[in-house]
Amino acid sequence: MNFTERIAGMITKPDDATKDIAGDPRIEEGLMIVGIYVILTVLATYLSFTRIKYTGSIQGIDASTLATFTLIAGIGGAIVISLIGWPIITGAAHLLSMFFGAEGKFYPNMMTLIGYTAIPLIVISVFSMILTLLTPVTVIDMTTGAQAATSGIFSSPIQILGMVITLLGSIWTAYMMLYAVKNGEKLAIKNALIVVGVLFILNLLLTYGALVLTLFTAG
């Protein structure tokens, strides 16, 4: 399969596509997919900050300065997390698979396969940007504290829809990863399901744990 055929295969027939990728891993393809995801993540982060207007101050620092630092930190964090997340997730999947007698290689096989599983994340990033543009500008008074600002997320239908779409994207990614682990590590489907299931639960805790905790605290 060529690059475009592999992308189409990951969407329509992930089992066949991951077998082909595992047999002929081309790391540059995984890097290209992850790179596109990083670019879209940066754009989505920037757009989200353009929909927020900060007022007030914290410890004598005015809102505009805080907003600039927050934007830089948000974009920098998005880049670092996206790039570092690729080898970390690959390594976690590889280590968990070893408990079931995995025969795959971390590099380039699994790195390439996990890179391909970022395809749903690209789609989610596009939807995220669209929803962000539909979101009214929110005014946040920095003097009210982070908790009060965060609790407003749950009162916006667009934000809630965004969370639902993100969850669906995570499920889609896990579905692709199931076959990536199965064929890349040469595991039985039930063992691959355990590996991906553990990673999926950890992802949910990291993604939604803080938000749920904030909701209960605010309540």
C-alpha cells in the first residue's frame, strides 16, 4: 500500500492496513501524520484563546500580559505534549504488550503504527476549530480565580458538544490502536484489547478527571 491507501485503510479496514504497515514500517509517514496533528493542535489552541477576553489583574500583572503568557504557554504546551505523547504512548503500549509475549519492535514498527492512529485526532482538531469559531467570546475576570473561570465550561452547549466529540475521537483512536497493537506486537486480539483498554482508561482519567473534579468542587 502507498501512503494514501494506508490512510484510507486505517479508516475503512484498520486490521488489513496495520498488517501492511507492520510489515513495511515507514517512520516518515507516521511523522507526517503526527506533524499535521501538531500543526492543527497549535491552530486550535490559538483560536480558543482568541475567544477569551481577560480583564482584571493578578498580583499587579494586568490582563493583557497574563493573556499573552497564557497563549504562549498554551501553544508551547500543545506542541510539547503532542510530540512527546507519540513516543510515550508507543512505549506504554509496547511495555504492556510485553506482558503477553509481544514480538514487535518499538522502532520503527510500533512508532509508525501509533503515528497512524493519530488520524482521528486530526479530524477532531478540525471539528474543534469549527466549534471554537462558533463559541461566543467569553470575558474572564482574572481576579475571580481559575476555578470560577473553569466552571463556566459546563454551562456552554458548544463546549459540551466539543467534549463529546473529543470522547468519540478517543474511542475511534482506541479502535485503530487495537489493531495496531494486535498486528504490530503480534498479539491475540483479546490481549491487544487489554493493552488498549488500560491506555484508554488512563487517557480518560487524564483528559476528563480534572474537569469532573472541578465540576464537583464548583458545585
